[in-house]
Amino acid sequence: MSIVNMLKGIVRWAIINSMSDDDKDFPIHQVEYMGKRGDAVSWYPYGYHANPGKETLALMLAVGANSENRVVMPGSPKERIDESMPTPLKEGEVIMFHPTTKTYVHFLEDGTIDIDSQKDVNIRVAGNALLDVDGNLSADVEGDITLDAAGDANIIAGGDVDIDATASIEMDAVDVIINASGSIKTLCGSTQFQNAAGTDDLHDIVRDLAQAGDTFNVDGSGYQSACVGFANRAALLR
């Protein structure tokens, strides 16, 4: 046998005809090549794994020039082209994607990483999680946001902290402590502070903000009105 014919027998194109149960040490697929069928082990780079579906194109190798010792390296050349995918890629770019759902992680030429998931994204951390952002951090959520902390939850801001709600804002706690070096302001509306017993006596913290639209000085020296026409204004501290 010539070297050319031997090489032709070692490397072939194949089509995967069956999915693997993926529960064995070596993932086995049935493949079809040159009108023949047989089993082959799928092979991936270290740390990578997949379970390709039917009709997947693969490069098949006959290890040791033994036609019965087949190894396939599945690919997805045609699946990468889709209107929902950022393809064709620019020079130097890399993409990891799901050939069926088109969920992808895209490494752009400028260093940006784009993640586009067609469903959920679940991240589980057994230890600590650190998010260090030099620029801005924004989240656009159409549903609810839930933060469940078994310990403390701290928000430290070098500037302002704004909470804008179209409905109510509810705080349920044993104690509510507000430390302000300046003033506490309420805009037009209705703001009321009460203790757990439902009375207006909050001792040295808050007595009553019966009407909104006022600026109450922390030292209790007085107030100034931000909205006109409200009466029954009480000092913040006594």
C-alpha cells in the first residue's frame, strides 16, 4: 500500500448518526462514512466536551492506521451561519456557541466579551464572588429582582443612591437607622414614620413626618418647605 492510499484510509469525513448516552468513560457515536457504518469515539481538547446530535459533520481518524479504531472530531461549520449569530467573524475573533439554540459567547477583536443566552443563565459559586468594575454597572430587568442574603447586605456609594419606584417601597426590620450629616428630604406626597406599636413616638429618631415636601434639618433646628400648601409640619428630632 502506498503512503497516499494509507493516508486516505487514515483521515476521512464522516456523519454522526446517533447521539451518545454520555455516561461512559469514552463517548461512543455511530458514524457513517463512504457508505459504511460503525462506532467511533468522539474526541475534544482537554477540558472541553459536547454531545453532538445526528447529522453532525465530523473528521474521522483511523488511529494506528486501524480502520476499526475510529475517532471522530465533530464540527459545526454550517451551523455558525445564522441571522441570530454574530457571524461572519472578524479577524482574530472567537465564538463558542450551541449549534441548535444559538446561545453563544463571543470574544470580539477589541477585547469585549458578548454573552447571548436564549434562555436562563445560572452561575453557582461555592466560595466568594467578586465583581470589580472600573466603569459603570447597569442592569435592565423586565421582571423582578430578588436579593436573599443570609448575612448583612451593604451598599456603599461614593455619590448618590436613587430608588425610583412607581408603586410602594416597603422596609420590614426590627430597627431602621438613618445616619445623615445633612438633611432628610421628602418630595410632594405622603411620608409617615411609625414604630412597631403603630404610634408616632419614635423617641430620638423620628417623631413624625406628617406632610411631605419638607426638608428637615438633622440637628432639629427647623425646616423649609419644598411644596407649598401643607400644614402640620413636625421637626425631625426633638
